[in-house]
Amino acid sequence: MVLETLDEAELRAHLRRLREAGVDGSMIRIDTLCGRLVQPTTYRLSRFVTDPAREAGHEHSEH
């Protein structure tokens, strides 16, 4: 997860910065957790990672 916020404007600003930095839009996921009477609506911005171990610089082992 890249960002979690209650502020939709903050979500849009962060998304714009990611796109300006060259992040492929197809690799971005936006979730809207709809609030009810007791909880506010929350927005989550995530970035898909093809192989988390490789992204972190670790080699994947079969064992």
C-alpha cells in the first residue's frame, strides 16, 4: 500500500505525483472503503508489484 487517507483530494494529488514520476497507470490500484454512519470513507492507493522478493532485491528460492 502506498497511501491510505480520508481525504479524496490528498489521494488525487498523490496519484498525480505518481503519474508524473512515470508510474504506469495500469499498475495502480485505488480502493474506496465506503463509510457508514460510524466510520468515514477511506481511500487506499496501492501499486502492483510483480515479484515482491525481486523488487526488494532478494533472490527467490525454490526451497
